[in-house]
Amino acid sequence: MSRAGLSKAVGDDALRAALDRFLDITDPAPLVLRDPVALVRGYADPHDQEVAGLLVAALAYGRASFIQVTARKALAHLGSRPARAVDSGDTSGLSGFVYRFQKGDDLPRFLAAIAGLRKKHGSLAAAFASVVDPDDPDYAPALDRWSLALRAEVTGALSPGLKFLLPRAGATGAAKRLCLYLRWMIRPSGPVDLGAWHQLAPDRLDPARLVIPLDTHIERIGRYIGLTDRASGGLETARDITARLSRLRPADPLAYDLALCHLGISGACPRKRDVVACRECPIRTICRLGKTPRGWNAAVAV
């Protein structure tokens, strides 16, 4: 057993074959409908997508069933053209908006910071591209610099709620929600992500340098299938998982993210080996969780 209490990981070829098959048999449409990205896909203009996307991603914490409800209420105050509303300062309807750590003027001040950065650079995409260092191993350092640039646009002291909306991507913090936002913006337009920043900052941003959004599901399943042996979360665990996925898909390591995450969100992946649930799992041949139930040959493909 490894220090994470799991058996030896499978090799890259077996892992790639299993995960690619998992993607082939997974219909992304119902997953997207249950995911916060569905709210952002309702906008066609890339400026609206990048503004609405950052608001939705920033609020994407807590129970999955609450996230879409909360984010939809926030977006309703910005109308059909959220970028125009934010750039014009028309966010007064969000004063007093409350969601867990956010209250008072947290959201209007957050959106004012977005407007300030867009005014300086023309778009959030251009602002992010301006802080990318080609020598960085991935986008985590640039994400930290970009978050600091947004914080600098906030008028007055940062409240706890604002700090939570604009986390640091540092040595310990994985900045999951901001990494999720980058995935939406930088991965190519398709059935899952939007590729909005390829329109706003053409040829300047690369999906290969993204870091996986590390939530509890990706962290747990990542250990189960041998993407990491780290026992706790954080940026280095996110990088560890991303590095292993990069060996499978160097140009697009986050291709597997949505499907793996929703395997956990749906409850299909249990926390302990379960002879009924695990028998139906599409990636059980690469799972190394616990002992094989008696009478079940885990090597037999689903």
C-alpha cells in the first residue's frame, strides 16, 4: 500500500485506455445541465461569457444544488448583457446580496473590480494574458498575479467575503473556483467549455498549461485511480493530478475533468468499495480502492 492507503497505480497505457473509454461512453449534455457552466453557456458574446463566468465560478462553492440557484439569482440582476451592465456600473441591484460568506456590498465591489480590470486591458482575457510568464510551469503563478490585480481594483479594504471570491493560487491554496473559470474560458469551445478567451486573446493562451480545479471529488477519485498519492489537497496535489493527466493528453489534460468530477457529485463513486455500486462503475478496472469484494473479479471490464 502507498502512504495514501491505496494499492499500486496502473500504468499510463491502461489509465489512458480506461479514461478515454469513459469519455467515449459519457454524454456530457446532462452533466453540463447540472453544472454551473450551463448558466454561462446561455450567453453568446465572449465578453458576456467572461464576466458572467467569473461571477458564476466565484459563487461555485457549497452544495451543488444551491450553486445554480444562487448564481442564477445574481446573474438576473445583470440582465441579458452582463458585461455591459458591469462596465457601466449598473450593479446596484446586488447590494445586500447574501450567500454564505458574501454579504453587503461584496458582489457590487467584486464586479466593480472586474470592470476596472476590463477598462485597463479591454477584457479579462487580455488582463490574464498580460501576467503570463512563458517560463512558468503552468498557469497557477499567472492566476495568482491576476487575482492580485483584481484585488488591487477593489476600492477600500477587502472584506472576508471578497477575499474568498478572489483567492490566492499559492503554495497551499489550489484556487479551485478560479481554475474552474480558466477551464471554461481557455479550453476550446465545445459541448462542455466555452473557449471565450480564444476570441478575446487569440493565440495567447494554451489549454495544456491549465491546472485541474481541485474539489473534493477530483481529489478523492484522483487518489483512487492513481493520479496522485498525496494524502491532502492543495495546489501541489492539483499539479500532481494534472501532471499525470498531461502524460495521457499533453495538449488537453483537463479533458477528463467534468466526467470525473460528476462521477463523485452524482454519488456513483462511493467512499468505500461497494460490490453493487462499484460493479457498474465505468472506470472500476483502474480503481485501487480497498479490497476486491469476494466473488467479484475486478479485472473484468464493464
